[in-house]
Amino acid sequence: METLPMTFIGIDVSKDTLATAIPSEKEQWEVVNFGNNEAGIAALLHKAKALPAPHVVLEATGNYSMKVVFALCENQVPVSVLNPKQSKGFIQGVLLSVTKTDAKDACALSLYGQLNKPKPYHLPSDKMLEISQLRVYLKQLKKQQASLVSQLHALEFHVKPLAYVQESLQQSQALCKGQIQETEKRLLSISEDCFDAAYRLATSVAGVGPAIAQALLIATNGLQDFGNAKKLAKFVGVCATQFESGSSIKKRGSISKTGDPNLRALLYMGARSAKRYNQPCKELYERLRGRGKCHKVAMLAVCNKMLRQVFAVVKSGAPFDNEYHLKVENAA
């Protein structure tokens, strides 16, 4: 039985509209604007279902793209959600486009689908949706808290600080602190329910405490979407980059710094403990330092090692054994 060729539909999502590029026989694309609301999404679904083997491609735009993605998935219309960096790199690097409009972006997303055949998106569970909202809210609260601390600190240098302003800022700071604590408590409770077994296994790794395990499992959906440790390291942003061209251009590499910076900061702090109490990490750190590598490079290698250990224990279901490498050597 022959399968129909897929019709890749590109959608550029904005707050009010869904600029939709549909491959056409008369022109390369027919661009139609639908409202980013229930009526507009219903009309988009009707249009998509009338096409042979429709497959929608759009980029993640937070809450603005969520309704249309859910509607497409619930109506069995395949949809691929791209990271904005993917679409931007494709438009600028491959298409060499110097103009940006909603219609052009929608056409570019349709073309991206035709050339790259991206994998369909799968809806997260209700628990993961809760976790995602709480993570975003917690990040915003911490930014707000940092801003309040800065304002209070700056006020101390004022010649005649107003008591009303100072008290108001202090009250806001206390309220923000309470909201952060409550949000963290809710996040911990839900994540423990979702990733109970993975959480226990991750925290068995020496150097990986509750904060690191929680942040890592939440950010990666319990490591479910990763087939190997290299992809995990790349996602977190602790893998080394390489920049070489011919025999003359060889730039010094650094870590990629993709992913969540707060998670990387937690991993780095955990590596300080791992280089002392995690035997494989300790040996790695000492070996790299003995070869003349600087402290930071050796510490980042320890971060990478910790991620591999967490990936191994979670995927295998066996707790971390700090003496495992010695047992293997003795057996050999």
C-alpha cells in the first residue's frame, strides 16, 4: 500500500494570528491568516484535514502556540514544534533571507518540513504541563526577587531615602520570598510523584543532591526523551564545542552553554562535591589536572561525567556503585 506524500504546512504563530503557508499548485505557497482563537483554529483544522497527509510545522512560542498544537494533536494531525534557533538558522543560513514577515516565515517553515521531515510532537502529560508552568513562574519570581534586592540596595545610597518606598519594597520582597518557597514546594511534590524511581536513582550518584536531581529530571522529562548520554550533555550545555577549518583555523573550544543556565550552575556546584567523594569523578579530575588542564576545564569534565552516571543509573534501574570501576578492574 502506497503512502501519500506529506503536505507540510508552515505556521508562523503570533498573539492574534496564525499565518499559514499551504503548498499550492498555482503558486509555491498559498498563505492564509487564521485567528489565534477557537474559531480560527477550527477553520485551520478544517483546511488542514482537507489536504492529503497534512503535517504542520511551527516554532515554539510559549503559551501562544499551545492551543493550536494541542488542537492539532487531539485531532490526529501531525505537528512538529521547532526550537526558534532551528527556524532562525534555517531562514538565515540556508535561505539567506534578509527580510522577515509572518508570511515569509510561514513559507520557510513549510519548506523546512519538506527538506528535513521533522519528527511529530507528542503531547506531554498533565503533570508535565503543571511542572512546566511552575518552572516558568519560579524563574519569573526569582528575577523579580533579584530586582527587588537591587532596588533596596540602591536605596541605601540615597541621600534622603523615603521610608514609604523602603517599606513597600521590603513587603514586596517578603511576599516574593514566600511565593518562591511555596512554588518550590509544589514543584518538588509534583516532580517526586512523576519521577519517584528516577529521583531515587539519580540521588544515589555521589555529588548529585536533591536540588540537582529535581532540576535535571524536570528539565529533561525524567530523561525519557534521550537515547544516549551525549544528547543529554548537549541538551544541558556541558559538551565541548569545536571550531576548526583547514590547517590554520583552530579556535579554542568551550562548552556550548545551551539549555538551562540554572541547571548548569547546580551541576557545577555538585561537581565540587563529586571531585572529592565520587571516585570516578575524582580520578578524572586528578588525571586532567595532572595533564596540565586548568581547574575549570577539569570541573566541566566532572559535570559531564556526573550526567553520564545519572543517565546510566536511571536507564539501567541500578543504583550508583562508587566502587564499581574497582570491581571491574579486579575482575579483569
